[in-house]
Amino acid sequence: MSDSYIHRLSSRKIEESPKSVLLLGPRQTGKSTLIKILKPELTINLADEGEFLLFTQNPDELKQRLASTQYKTVFIDEVQRLPGLLNTVQSILDDQDNMIKFYLTGSSARKLKRGKANLLPGRVFNYQLGPLVTSELNYRIDTEKALSTGTMPGVYSENNPKFRYKTLRSYASTYLKEEIQAEALARNLEGFSRFLYFAAIYSGHFLDISKLASEAQVPRQSAVRYFEILEDTLIVNRSPSYLKANKKRLVKHPKYYFFDTGVLNGLLSNFNVSPDRAGLHFEHLIFNQILSSAYAKDVDIQISTFRTPDGAEVDFIVEIEGVLFAIEVKHSKNIGPSDLKGLSNFTKSSLIKCNPMIFYTGNIERKIENIFVLPWQKGMREIGL
């Protein structure tokens, strides 16, 4: 394993934040490492069972620790394990004489979003951290490596493929044990495990809850709840249908994507990006790069998909701080006229001026019929990510 730390774009924004910070992200995306680099004066790790029990048994544990020393920065890891602790954090932040800055991290937003957790409105800045993005690697991500084993920091920096595979294969069991079972998010762990597998199989497709329920052999109502858990624990993200077009009929179902191609392949126990899988995996990679880059740079973004019933489709309609991009994704080194049809259809129907682009795996920049064809990492740079 490489010992070199890859600088994360979020680091400076979090360090310079005038307020306390709540940083959320899936497991192993580097949240704890990022905060530790900032050298907080006090660290409380609620993933440690002994620490967790101390805080569970004593509601005043945090205040008592802070009373002993005048800390300026306090790091609380896995804060979602004890949501009630946020009430104590609020009372500390509300004390005008207190100048403490909290760094709060969590790998699950479910309890924080759906429970009665105090999200400290106005008192903290919220950030989200995903896997490594191309700008953090000087726009030089190894594309085929990323398609196979993803870009989570610890995995991407590992030079031995066998170790990368082993880590990713264990991700599902760790997720099920530490997120689902430990937090009692699903009563039927076997049913959820089956659902997770089939959700991975159909990732990148239009969301069909009934189909997922049937394949996993669980009630549809359970499938709805299971998918919500995947979203709330930040494992999957939706790409809703784009509706701002001059069309009466559009496909309105969202697509969804697992947050990392390596985790997706680990769930499927298949790291071979064969020709029949490469296109969909490349689509996953670009979706995740766009979304995680926006998180890293803290910019407003909306990602959606465009499709008409007759099959005209654009992979991603991306709106970044008011600027609209229509992006078609092609795992190919050759782009022909047939690859332009979806973008041409969209530009004619869009009610907003857009910038049509094709992101592909070739190395040559070109422009065909007013559509930019760009190597994907050059394309990320062009859209400001």
C-alpha cells in the first residue's frame, strides 16, 4: 500500500470554514484521513465500541472532556452512531464564550436525515466526500484501473491488484455488518443482502422497484425501504429525468448509480471490464466523477438523464451553477455520426441553451457538427470540474 497522501480538494474549504463542519460520505472515501491531516486537538471515534459505550452511558461525557482542557478543534468520527450527541454540540456552539470548532464525520446520513437528529442548522457547514476525482490526480486517472477497481483512495493507491480485489470484495460484508446490522436498519438482513446484489446488477439502468423486489424475492414495500437505505447510506445516487424540454412525452423514471465502480464490481465479484460491461461502467465512472467533483469543489450541480419514448437519449444533462451541459458518454476511441443523434435531438428540444459534448476514451479533441468530442478528463476540465 502506498503511504503517500493524495491531497483532497475539500481539505482547504473545510480547514478555512468559519463554522464547524459536518462531513458525510460512504465508508473508505477518506473522511477520517482528511480530518486527521488538519490535526484536531481532540479526537473522539464513535466507531470504537469502548468510546461509544462511554458516551452512551454518560450524556455529559463530551462536556466533561472539554471542561478539562480548552480545545480549539474537536473531531467526532461516525457521529451518526449517536445522533443525540448533536444536541450537546449545539449547546456548546451556542455558548458565546466558546470558540471550539467541531469536525463531525459520518458514513450514513439515514439517522441524521430521517430520525430526530439535530442537524445544527446555521451552526455548521455541510460537505460531502466521494472517491478520488480526476482533478485531485492532475487529470491523470488510470481509466481502465478506475473502471475495474474504482477510485476510493486506499484502493486506488494500492499497486497490487489482488489486494485491491480483496478489499473491494470485503466491502459488502463490512457494509452489511457495520451499517445495516449494527444500526438495525433492516430487520431481514438476508433479504436486504439479496436486494443489494440485484441493485448492483441493475445499477445504471432506469429504476424499477417492482423488478428489484421480484428478483430479490422480497415484498415491494420492503424493496422501497431497502432502496431508501442505499440512498441514505450514500451507496447509490439517482439521476432523475430531465423535464425542461419542449417535448410532451419523456421517460420520467430516474436512473441510479453505485457511488464507485470498484464497489460495484466487488458486489458482483467480477473485476473484468469486458466489452459487454465497459460501456455501462464508463457511464458509472463519469457520473461519479461529475458528482464527486462537484462535492469536492462545493459547487451547485444537478445531474439528470434525457430520454424520449422513441429512444432518443442523452446520458447526462448537467447544470453547474446555471450553465447547462449535455454530455454523451462513449467507451470508445472512435466517434461517428450515429453517436451524435441523441445530443442533436436534445439541443433542438431543450428550452435552455446548452453545451453539447461527447466524453470518450480517445486522446484527440475534435468538433463535429457543433458538438465537442473530448477525452473524458479534458472534458471534466472544460466543464469546470
